[in-house]
Amino acid sequence: MKKVFIFLILIMSLLIFASFGECAPPKKAPIGMAVEFMDHAACAYISQDKGWFEEEGLNLTSYESYVTGMALASALARGDIQVAYMCLIPAINVYANAKVPIKIVAGTHKYGYGLVVNPEKIKSVKDLEEPGVRIGCVREGGAVDVLLHKTIDKYNLNEKKISNNIQRINPPKQVLAIKTGQLDAAFLPEQWATMAEEFGFKMLLMSQDVWPEMQGSILVVKEELIRDHPEVVKKLVKISQRANDWINQHPQEAAEIVTRQLREAGGSLFPVQIADIATKTKITPKVLLRSMSRLEYTTDIDLAVVQEAIDYVAELGYIRSSFKAEDILDLSFIKQ
């Protein structure tokens, strides 16, 4: 009888421990996040500043900023980065060329790129063909480089003449070159394009003029995060939507927050010789407010627009062949 009693006690103890285990909170999924050092990622910067990631119970194990979308795309190949706020074109490239298993689960904004020029030397787009004109652009395969090709197509420019004038430089170095009189024109993403205006350059074209409905940046996650923690992806989309709504309702305060976030993030990104130009000199709330007004902050994303971008990148030879937009998109979280 005594043995039976002890056996029953053990069984009851096991059941109690099991019930406690069921009630224990689930272990948070570790999330490594990467963002671009631009107001393209405003919804991420706003969410970070306001503590909305923590409010939703998300466990950010890292939060890294990158100067270009191409550099961020390379980081996506690492195992510790599961989430990225990045431009669409680099995401297409890293998916198609590096075979990184990612899904686009939301947009973050439309547009956000421009052609700025020295108005004393460049009066029209056709002037970009003139010998000796110094044009800054990011390296091949970047979003602004693709916009450059769209501009060549739209205005029937001579691609060879334009190519002879191109200098491949990252955005902060382009702004520094503009300040020191070493460029006559530059294809730049925001906020860098608006910063160039502070040094006397003029916005000759915006992406709205060249590529209607152009998808700017997107929210990307690794496929394994969708598979193992779909609730996390749902929260990320929810937070991004909340942040975009807030940006649209409070543009001045949003510009102030993004300015502060960029200044704090920028110090570790740049070498000493360009740190001031990149993070202090012209990144001000006034500049950011004007820059951010040139973007359309929305999580909505159009499959047909993404397909157009994929097809065009393939046409340029930056990916081996086109593929269906459905392969890289998972928009089910926007619809929830």
C-alpha cells in the first residue's frame, strides 16, 4: 500500500510540473535586425526609438545599420540576421544570385531616389552625356544604379557616353564630393539627395518622374522565421504599419526622431574623414523633413510593381534570369 501511495505522489508531481511547463511563457525567438542608414528605414528607427519592438515582446539580439543596400544584402547571408529593412533591388539580387532564403512580407515606402545636379553645369538630363561631366552613382546593381538605367531609357540617352562619365561612389562619399566640388551630378537615395541641395545642387529628377509607383524599401525576413515563428513576422508587419501611420500623422516629430537615430548610428559607420558630413553637418530635422516628404510611407506593396522590378533587373543582366514575384513575396501578414 505504501508503494502505491508513493507511486501516486510521483505521478501527481509529474503532472504538476508538466502543467507549470505548459503555463510558462514561450521562449522568445532571437532576432538579428539590419537597417539602412537612411530615412528609407524610418519606420524601423521610429519603432526602435519608441520601444515598440519591446512592447510587442520581440527579442532584438542585434540592430545594425548599413551605409548601402548592397552591404546590407551581404549581411543577410549571415545566420544572425533574420530581419532587414532594405531597398527592393538589393533584396532581389541577394535572393536570385546568393540564394539567400528570404521573403518580402511588407513594403516600407515607395520612391526615395533622385538625380541632383550642379545647376550651373547641368541644365537638362541630356547634359549628362557631355564629355567631362562627373556623375556619381552607387555601384552596379544598387537601387539608384537601376534608376540611372531607367533614366537612360526614358530620356533616350547614350548609355556609353553616360557610362564614361560615371564615378562609382557610395552615397556619403558622393555628398562629400559634391561639397568639395568634385561632382557635377549624382544619382542618390534619400536622405543623401536632399542633403546635396544644402550644398547648392538642384533636384533635377525624382524617382516619381522616372519610375511611376516605384517600390522603394521593403521588410524582409528569412524563410525560417516564417516557418518557425510566424507570430514574430506578424508583429513586425504590425509594428511597421503602426510606425508608418505615425510618421504620416506626425511628420515634424518623425523627422526629429530619425535625425537623432541616424546621428547615434552613424558615428560607428564612417571613417573619421567623412563622419561629420555623414552624421552631423547636414542631417538635421529640417533636411530630414524635406527628404521624408519625398517618400510615400506605406506597407502596401504591389505584386505587379515587384514583378516589373525583377524583370528589369534581369534585363540589365544583374540577375541571371527573371522569376515570379510570388516566389519572393509573402503578403499574407499584411492581410491579417
